Amino acid sequence: MTRHTKLVSASARGLLYSGLYTFYFDNDNQLKLIYNGPEVSSVYWPDPFTTPLVNHRTTYNSSQYGVLEQTGRFVASDNFKFEASDLVLSSSELASTVTHACKVHQKEANTSSLMFQDGPSNFKFGYFLSSALTLLFIEVVLIIAGCWVVHKWEGRPEIIDEGYTIISSQFRIFSYRELQKATNCFQEELGSGGSGAVYKGVLDDERKVAVKKLNDVIQGEQEFRSELSVIGRIYHMNLVRIWGFCVGKTHRLLVSEFIENGSLAAVLFDHQSNSHVLQWGQRYNIALGVAKGLAYLHHDCLEWIVHCDVKPENILLDREFQPKIADFGLMKLQQRGSSAQMLSKVHGTRGYIAPEWALNLPINEKADVYSYGIVLLELVKGVRLSRWVAEGEEEVEMAGICSIEILQEKLAGEDQSWLLEFVDHRLDGEFNHSEATVMLKIAILCVKEDRS
């Protein structure tokens, strides 16, 4: 141990006050212990106010040296000796051999423990090593905690792999694996169209659902989710309830309630089976319910929604044969009060598409009104009024069963006996003439070119 060697307490290693004591030879050749703190610097030992003689020290030896042995025994060149070892087994053996009590700069203590530090370089290395180990430990803890959170997050069935959150209590997000399980890997197909195929499924809570795989969805995930957040807040007795969706990099799926009796098209246009023929009262209620559903979409919901594909296939019938409008995959969303917008691609089904599409005119709720008029005519007649066939490379629309002009003239006449021939013959004349007349008049107003 040489001059300026720092002494560090073993019990205070790494603390702020550690390493503040330094050996020093003064001008009288006395070995002293200096306290050099951040605010105070003074002689700690021996007592600076006493003479060397009183301190049992000599000033005649000009080659002073001191040795601190590994056992903790200190020997100076002036024959001064004391024990400073803290390599003991109990606190009772930690007493200093110095006759006076050890002081921690103006504060007395019963025991003390000092040890020799090899030098500033070793101290820096130890400090660096301890800091590195501490940071490594913290990093390992954070990694383990992060893995646990991710595992718990992925384990929740209502959250998809991309990490979207629940939009509302009644409108949730499904994982693709969950829908695969519910549909038995999409085995039972209920129907398909231009927007995608629909599959029957059963959720874990035993609810029956219809899962639709959408085709050609070009929106990004955020845009898709934004549109569906609007649908999730829509509720009307004549609209199919959307329960949730699933979004992935390669798929878009809608989950809706399962409607027992299928589509209006399957029941209305099935002339091969006589198991169930829609009675006139049922047809009238269907026409009324679809009108209520469209009115809600066009005027009463939070956003102005144009369905763009109103047809019998998208009108489902529940167990009481009440209608519910389905398939919002081709919808057109507009902000309430905004001007009608142009669409670059025609939406809808041939035979139900409004003239605005062909004339490249702005699209608004009138497009749905036209389609609804065609549905009314088909409800009364019981057959499709427009069919498309391919002739080579050219598609032509064949003439309907009756033209709108002729029908309008007949409705204006006094003789209404023609209704018996026009109305679905499967009813055997069992229908309300006044209701049939009203339905036909409304249908003509819906499909006229001027529908203002």
C-alpha cells in the first residue's frame, strides 16, 4: 500500500460514500488518513489537534512506509501497528485494535471494517461488470415478460393474429382458426355470388352463424375495419345482424347470424318443389319488411349506406318468413349530407342494376330503389323478369314477361281481370287484389327512369 491508496469499506462497497478515505504522508512525515468527501475534506486520523508525540508517532524516519497484509494486519515504518481486517466470522470479532473508537467523519461507531482495494482500474472493471450483469438481468426479465404477454394475447379467441381489438360488445373480431373450427374447414356451403361464398358454422357457444369469404377486397386492413365498425353499430329487425369479422393478409371474412329458411330466391323461384309456396300474405310482408330495411339504410342509420346489390338472393327469410337484407360486401358508404360519388366499377347483379350504372351517372340510394322495384315485380309474378344469355361474345338482355309501359297502361285501366293471369299461378287466385295493385304501382315508380 502506498501513498494516495484508497480504503474501501467491505460493508459499503458500491455505495456513494465508499472510497472517500485516502492514506497520506504530511510534511512531518506522519502517515495520516484523509477524508475527502464531495463537500468536506479533512484529516480523519490521527487527531490533527494533537502532536505526533501524543499520537505515538515519530518524525525522524524519512523513509516511511506502510504495509497492509492480506490478514488485515497493518505495519508502519515507525513501528505503528493495528488490525483492520474484516475477514472475521462474527460482528464481535470486528472490533478495531485502535485504542479510540472508529469515527465515520464526526460520527462514532462501535466497529469498523476496512479492506484494501487493488487500484482504480480493478474498481472500474468491477463497476462495469456489475452494471453489465444488472442490465443483462433486466433484459432477460423483460424478454420473458414480453413472451408471456404475447402468448396470453394470442391465446384469446376473440383477437386475430394481427392484434386488432374488440370494437364493441356485440361486434367482435374472430381469428381465422376459430372460423375454420366453426365451419369444419368451410365444408358446408350455403351459397355463393360475385362477392364471395357463404358457409354455415357453429361457434363455441353453440350459436349458428353464416361465414362469408369475401372476394376481390382491395381495401387495406384499416379501411376494411373502418367500414365494418359502421356496420357493427347497425341494428334493424329487417337487416341481417353482423356479429363480427376476420381480417388477414390474404383473407376477409364476415360473420353474421344464421337465417333458417335461406334466401327469398330459393323459395320464390323453386317451381320444381311444391313443399312450400309463399302465400300472398307472406309476400306482402316480405315486400314491406325489405322497404323498411332499405329506408333504415338510406335515412335512419349513422351512415348513409347504399347496398348496391338488392336482389332475392340477398333477402333472407327467418323461421317466421320475415325478411332480412343481407350481404353488405358490395355496399357503398357515404357520409350523410355529402354529394353522390362516382364508382369506377359496376356493382350489382344483371337484371337488378339501375340505369345510372350504364349511363355513368352518380350513384345514390336510387340505385337500390330500382332494384327493389324489380324485386316487387318478381314477388307478384313469382318468376324472374330479366334473364341474361350469352350469344358468342355478345351478351344481350332478353325481353321480360311484360314491359313496364304495358303494365302501366293496364294499371290505369278500369278492367283489372288481367291480374289473375299476371299474379303467380301457384296461388290459385288466392291474393289481395288491392295489395297486388299497390305493389305493382310502387314497382313501376321504382323502375321508371325519372324516380325523383
